[in-house]
Amino acid sequence: MAYRPTRLRTRQTYSWVGKPLDRKLHYQTYKEMSVKIEGRLPEIDLQVGQFVLIEGDDDENPYVAKLVELFEDDSEPYSNKRARVQWFIRFCEVPVCKQHLLGRKPDAQEIFWYDYPACNSNINAETIIGHVQVVALAPDEVIPMDLKNEKTFFVKLSWNDKKFKPLPPEIFAQLDKLQEGNRRCQKSMEAKTKSTESPSWTTAEHVVKRIESRHSTSKSRQAPSHPVTPRARKRLELSSFPRTHNTRISQQTSWASLESPGRMKRKVAFSEITSPSKRSQPDGPQNSSPALKTPEKAGEIQQCCAEDDKKASPDGCMILRTRVLALKTTETSEERTLTPVSGGQKSLVVPSVNLKPEYIKKREAKETVQDEATSTPHRIRRKSFLLTLNRIRQQLRFLGNSKSDQEEEEFLPVAEISDSDSEEQEASTPPLPRRTPSNVSRNLQSSMKSSLQTPSKTPKKTPEPRTPRHATPRIRSRNLAAQEPANVLEEARLRLHVSAVPASLPCREQEFQDMYNFVESKLLDHTGGCMYISGVPGTGKTATVHEVIRCLQQASQANDVPPFQYIEVNGMKLTEPHQVYVQILQKLTGHRATAHHAAELLAKRFCTRGSSQETTVLLVDELDLLWTQKQDIMYNLFDWPTHKEARLVVLTIANTMDLPERIMMNRVSSRLGLTRMSFQPYTHSQLQQILVSRLKHLKAFEDDAIQLVARKVAALSGDARRCLDICRRATEICEFSCQKPDSPGLVTTAHLLEAVEEMFSSSYITAIKNSSVLEQSFLRAILAEFRRSGLEEATFQQVYSQHVALCRMEGLPYPTMSETMAVCSHLGSCRLLLVEPSRNDLLLRVRLNVSQDDVLYALKEE
Amino acid sequence: MSSRKSKSNNLIQAEYLSQVQGILRERFCHQSPHSNLFGVQVQYKHLIELLKRTAIHGESNSVLIIGPRGSGKTMLINHALKELMEVEEVSENVLQVHLNGLLQINDKIALKEITRQLNLENVVGDKVFGSFAENLSFLLEALKKGDRTSSCPVIFILDEFDLFAHHKNQTLLYNLFDISQSAQTPVAVIGLTCRLSLSEDRSVRDVLQKHFNVSKSLRSLHTLLMLALNRVTPSHPFMTAADLMEANQLCSMDSKANIVHGLSVLEICLIIAMKHLNDIYEEEPFNFQMVYNEFQKFVQRKAHSVYNFEKPVVMKAFEHLQQLELIRPMERTSVNAQREYQLMKLLLDNTQIMNALQKYPNCPTDVRQWATSSLSWL
């Protein structure tokens, strides 16, 4: 595009005016600063107390703030020139779900005093774009028409993330006073900048201008609208990444220590990770697949919450919605095109002035990424991950346009224009590692969402061979509806099926309460922890955990506990232990990666601060299957929750009580902690209670019958599954034995006894009883040979001669060697005998797989 | 004229007979779904009820059918499935997956096969793409999405079920039974096995609900009848008891005795020498030198009809016996070991030797005498 060269040359120089007011080590405060834009004569003077525009994600709507302090801080890694500001917030920056709280339609020029001390107010001074005029008005005052130009904003109310309030009197007075000075300053400025057109910032007029400039390619820009160097912008992006407001204060205090080195590392790591996409990617910007490969964090959380918000939201017109501030959410994607540009650097001091809403920062990240999206292929060689972002942005833009079209009229579809702007900035930027992974993730997430909602528009939907990645896993549905149970027995059978998990588990109230308290306390404290749950199969471990989670999810919907994300993995459902990382990552973010990569991403997510937004509850079923030689998986699973910022609650289930001591190394079991819970096998009264509760109001069993089965099972294993199965089998027997199919009687003790008999009877004895004469006499010969030799093992030859002798004694024709061999191998295939491979022929050794007494008993019966 | 007529009659009769033979042979060789079930009616009714409940009510079930080889397990399930599919409301609603432990030797292959038979979306043509892990999670996801009332029931038939239990971690079995025990897509898992000890396996024990036992093998009966059938000719149009007896003898013939009948006298002599060595040393292994010495003793003292062969010739006979696997070296043959001193064992029983000798054609009397007693030459 033709105006690019001019823009490329535009360079802003920021310099202090006057001497430092206050000098400390690494820290000098100034009163004034001047911005010199290359190629333009008048310098912009920035003074403390003025209102300024600060570069943000959206070129049309930069952030508005009041300068509180200008200072130079040598400890800042990227820019020494810092500013502390008091933020104002535009209506469109207010989370969509809170916008209705205003109760009226805001004026186009209306902004709000952002009364949120936790917000970061330390910014890079080089992100300041220029002056703006802010007028304080009483809440009922009408906006004066004469002041209604594009460079004036009006403040009537303050916004504290929860509600709109009238301005406090002292601030009102302060603002009024400032206004005077501001006007003064403004006038002098105007005098200075007579020749050039002052940058116009908001409203449709400006948009139109931009559109013109874009469409007439030969026309060069009249006035570069951002008197900021691209470098400044990059730095801004670097230092801004989303954080939750719950953790913000603590983060701020530890900011300085964490500022540069750690983050640099992360960024570098990130660019390494994404770099493969460059190789795999052709220049065509339409392909979105690398977007799926880029690491993403917290994607799905917001996605699903967005769905919730949408449902809950009173105004149905907001179609695309991400999460809301109060719930630690993001913002609507239609807002993306409208947000102001502003810088968000974190500050260490003066928390009272901290005003910047966190979502602005989030949006920043999103915006900048989006801006780059429209870049043409020539940029590809510059930065590998830009490619990825490109694709995302394409999708976003589709969405942004279509949405804002149908939204309120005053919101114009300007996405493309802002895109073209930033594109040049990109072009002039030296390749810097500058984005935190979380920034990208947000974009990925929203792009995913957009692809969900407008599938026809996403380039992802290109026809290609169906692989599991794109296929929807589904068993085809049945043509005829399943029949409902017709009689009492069928109904009983349905209820007795193991799959019919009741709403509340009887006899596990104590365990439920303990587990609930554990998880709830972790959720409320925003901490993490581990719990080890053990118990033999069929004692309700998994069902109890599920119930706890269900209750907590209900509680979080009612806002009793903070929202959390629940993930479940099962060791038996993995092909290989390391696949657990893949599964967790996929359930957490919806992304696939190799096991190794997934482990890295998860470690990054859980071990780096501020990356997770809400607590994750992870259930690991069949933990013993995750054992590896190095035990790295268990180590990681138990190590992540110990990180302060991970906010991970891990519940692990296994059968053996002493698993931690038995198979884990000390360093692993020590991380597991001492929170153990053991599920005892059910007693007979508990089993009875379970059965009664399942068969509530259903007279299918005799009372004695229930007691019988409960006692039988409790004596053997206490496995509730087994108990239910026996009862189910008993209903079958009852139905089978009953002559009238319409009105089968009750299941009696006799039926249950039969079922128990079937279940517990030894199949060996039945098999021996039913075997052929030759097989039986061969078994007898084995017994005789064992008795003769006194050993539990004999060669086939010995048994054969014994067999022949027996046959002679009974006067039977004795079988040939081949026949006997066939019998032997037959019994071996049934595992009644344990035999060697038959190539040993006569010398193969034979052993009984059943006790001799059992064989004798079975043979005697006839 | 009359002789001609009878000749043509004979021809027609022969044709009929061969047709009958053909039909009967087919029935014996192939499992025909039309044949009736004998002895397993109760089990059959039970099984069909269970399958119907899965197909119609969407109730998950699992069955293990246990029985020795040839006891009609496969026939039973085939019958049941056939009857089930004849019910109209069922036939369109049920998906079947047939697996065999001998074909699907690990879970990876089994999963691909399941996916292919279910014709899920990641199947292209006849191929299933994706890694093992992907396939597993895909299949589980697919089965998890269903519920009792709306999704198509799937009947899994696992032949040689015991082999699936040997797969690593029993992943497939665990997941199948897990599905059958949770409110997912209704499945019926039917295992066929001849192993009785499965009930000791951990995950399987939970679901071992029913088992069927059928005694004796049908297949051996079929073989017997086949042999008898082959003896039916126009001149001998009906099967008699004698035919069956003969067929039975054929079936139960000792395969080794037949080999012994074809040996030379020298080889027979060596076997007898080995027999005596076994008697003397109580089944201890022997080597060629011992056998040769024993043979020498017999030839020098007693034998009139047996020529005193040279040692290499005897060695050759000895090696022939080893090739026939009538004798077996105790250890593996190494190149530099002296063959004369390699320890061997006889793979024939005394009774077998004596029986074979009785039937041995033209056996010299002195050899027969020597066989009955090692001391007969004294």
C-alpha cells in the first residue's frame, strides 16, 4: 500500500523536559515530557495532570487516562520512561454483561472514571499518543453541544467493576480544576500545531477518513495517527499480559523480582514452540490449521463459560460473548474493533491510582494479534508465529465484521482499517520476542469460538480426508426408540444395573462430606492440593467423586464457590502412561499435542504464575496404571498442585491403600501429602441399604432375599457391583421360571440362591463333571500317579502307564497313546491341566490346575 | 437286456448315493445355521433373552460362554444372532462387532477393527487412520456420547476371549466392561472361550455372570461319521456298526505304532535295545554307545537271523530314528559334540513297542524273544 513508506519513516522521540524533580537511585520523576514526531515540527508536550490517549489494541479507541506521574525508572527492562496514570474507561470497555447496569444509553463521548485500585497504572510513557480533553459533568447534566467534538470526553460516573456510581466530590473537584489547565494547554498546543491536522481519534468521521486513505492507494497519509514508534508498542505488549484480579495484588508486590528474566525466557520458549508452523505453512493466509497447534492456555474455560454467560445474559442480542470481568472473563469479540488503544504497564507503587481494568490488557493482546492478521504474505519470513496469528485474525475479522454490522449502528465495522494500520507497524518492527503465550491463547480461544459459531466462514472447513482429528466420534443413533420397562421385574432390573448411579450414594455420606470439604476449601482458598482415595473395586470411589463434583458445580452456579474446571482421566483408558498429558491438555484447552509437548505445556501452565484463571479439579482414576520407571508422571501430577499459582486440585483413585508407600519413590509420595481417604468394603447392612434405596417403591424382591444376597456378598468381597449383578441375574431367573410372563411373582430367596450359586460356583467342577469318560479316567490316572510318586507333577508317559494300568484293572479297553495325548492337550486347553508345549511328547510334564480334592469331589459325584 | 437295466439302475443308485454323501459331508464339515441345537436349549434361551434386552431395552450386558473346543459355543452365538436379526425391530437397530483373539492379537489392531466394523467417521474406505492413542480416545468418546435410549446398541463378540485377557493392561476389556457398566452406549459383550481359569482374572471376574458347559466335542463326532460315510458304496448302501467301529479305529489309531511298522529290523533292534536300557537304568537317558553295546551283546550271543552290522551302519539307523522323532536328544545338538555320546531319550512307551512288534510283519523270532526279556539270551 502506498502510504506505507511514509509511515515507516514516522518515528517518535520521547524526551524529558526540564530537570528531574526528585532523584533517587534508578528513579527520577519529571514534570513534563515532549514527544517529537519525525517529519513533523511541533512537539507534543505532556505534563503531569493532563489527560492523554494511550495506545491500546484498537487504534480507533485508544485508552483514556490522566497522567499522574512521569518518571524514569532504570530498573524497567524495556523502557526507562514510565508514566503513572489514572485510567478512564469507555463504555465499550465495560464488560458486556455489565453494560446494562448503566441503565441508559451512553453518549458517544462518555467515559467513566475507573475506580479500581487493583488495576495496574504503571505504563510505558512511550505508548502515550497525545492529548485529549476530559470534562467532568454532574450525573444529570446534559453534554454541552459546543464541546462535543471528537477530542473531548465527558465524565459523569465512576465504574468500579461492579456498578456505576456518581463521581466522588473530591475527584469531581479535582477534575474540574484540571480541566482548566488542560484547556490552557490545549490552546497553546493548537497554536503550535497550526499547520498540521491534529490527530482525530474517535467517531465515524475519523473512520471515514481512514477508509478513504485505505482505498485510495496513491494518497499518502495526512497525519499519522499514532505518534508512537512501533517499538514502543511492542514493549507495551510485552509487559501486558492478562491476570486475574484476585491475584493481582500479590503479583504486583512481587512484580519487580519477576519482571524481566523469567518472562523473557517464556517468550523465547514460546517462539521456539511456534516456529515449526512456519515450516509447515505455505504462504496462503487462508489455512488456519497452525492455529490449532499453537500452545493455548485457558482456552476452553472461557469458551464454556462464554456459553454460560450467553444463556444467562438478559439481552439476547449479544451473540458472541466471552467471559465477564466479575467472573474473570474476557470480552466480546465485537468490542475488539472498538476498544481504545492504551498501554498497560504494571506499577509497584501508588496503588491508589491503579485503575486499569484487567480485561483491557487482555484485549490488548487480542487486538494486537488481530491487527497483524491481515498482513500479506511478504511478512511471513519475519516472525514465525505471526503466521499462526494471521490465520486466527482472519477468522476473527470475519466475525468482527458480521457482528458489528448487526450490532448497534454507531459501531462501525472498522476492523480492516485498523488492520491495515498496524500492518505497517509490523513491517517496520525489528523481530522481537514479545508476546506472552497467554496472549496468544486468548486469541486461539476466541478463534475457536468463532469457528464454532460461524462454521461456514472459517477457512478450517476445507474438505480434506477425514481423520480422527476432524471426525465427530459418534455411534449412530437407533431408529426405534428403546422400549421402556414393561413390568416390575424389568423396572427393577433397570434400576439394579450398575450404570444407574443414584442421585446420592447411600452409606458414603461421611466420605462424601470429607471430600466435599476438601475440594471446597481448596476452591475457596484458591490453592491446590492432592488427595489419595483408595478402596477395593465396587466400593463407590469414583461415584462419590462424581457426586462431589456435581454438587460443587451446582454450588458454583449459585456463586457459593468460585467457578472451577473439572477434568477426568482414567489410567486404564490410556494406551500408554504418558498419554495422560495429552488427555489433560486436550480436556483443558481442546488442543492436541504429542505427549512430550503436552507435558511441557502443562508444566508451563501450572508452574508459571498468573497463567491459570480458575481452579482446575483433576480426577485421576486408576492411578497405579500411571506408574513408569522414572515415576515422572506421578511426580508431575503431585508436584503441580504445590505451585502457588497452579490452582490445581488433584484427586487420585487406586485400589490399594498402600500404593504410595509401595510403588512410589519418597519424593513422589511426599508430594502426594497426607490427605488420604480409604473406602472400606460395604458391610452387609450397607449393601442391604443400597439395594433397598435402589428398589425404592418397587416391590420386586422379598425382604429376606435382599438380606440374603447382601450377607452373601459382604462375606465374600463387599463389592456393590457384584451384589447388583446377582440381584439382576435373580430377576432373570425369576422371570424365566415364572410361567405367566405378565405377572411374574416376587424374586424369592430360592431365585437368589440360584443366582449366587451360578456366580460363585467353581466352573472347574462343572467342567470335570461334564467331561468325557476318557478325560475323567485320565484325571484319575493323574491323581493315582501323584499319589504314587508323592509329587505334584508327572510326565505324560508316567500318567499314561498309570492310565493303562487303571483301565486294565477295570477291564476297560485302554486307549492308544495318540488318543490319550489328544485328551491331555484338550484338558490343557481348558486349563484344567497345566501342560508343557507338546513337542516334548511323552516327556511333557503334567500338573493339575485344580486342587486334587476338587477333582476327587467332582469325579465322585456321579 | 435285464443285465443292462440293472446296470443303469446301479448307476442311478450310485448317483443318488453320492448326492446323499455330498449333502451329509457338507453338514458334517460346515456349521449350518439350519441345524438344530441339542442340549443347549436352556443356554440358548438365556442368551437370546439377554441379547434382546440389549437390543430392545438398551440394557448393557456381558456374557462369557465357556466350553471346551467343539462344544458348540460359536454355533450357539451364531444361532442367537441369527434369530435376533430376524426380529424386524432389532435388525436395523443393532451393530455387531466380531473380534477373534487369534486375529486381533493386540489392542491396537482390535481397536482399528472395531472402528472399522462400527464404520465410525475416521474410517476412510477400509482403512483406519490415526495412532493407537487417538483411536482409543476417539472410540471411547464415540461410545461415551451415546445413552441408553437414543443410541444404537452394539454387540461385541469376542472369540478366543482368553487371548484378549493377555493384552497389555487388558485395556480393551476394561473399557468394554466399563462401558457396559456405565450409562453410555448400550453394549453386549459376549466372550467365547475354552479356558475355565478366566474367572481368576481381575477385571473379567466382575462380569463373569454366566457360563455354559457343553460336554464332549461335536467335531470329533463329525469326523467319525465322515469316515464311516466314505465307506458307503452302491454295493454297501447302509452304514453299519462295523463301519463305525472301523472308522473309530482309524480315528483312534496310534500314530507312532504306524511309524514303527515301517522300520527296518535293525532299527527295531535298536529300539528294543533302548527299551532294555530304560528298564535297567529306570528311564535314565542313554547314548548311542550304550545302545550299540546292548545290540552287540544280542547279536553275538543270541542272534541267528540278524547280521552284525558295522558301527557306521548302526549309527545311520540310530540317526534315522532321531529324524523320525522316536528318540530325542536331551540337549541341543552342538557341532563339536561327539554324536556317539549324546544323551537321548526314547519317545515310545513299552506297551507301544510290544504292540507294534506284535503287528510287525516278518519279525524274526529271536528278535521278538529278545524284546520280551532282556535276559532271554542267557
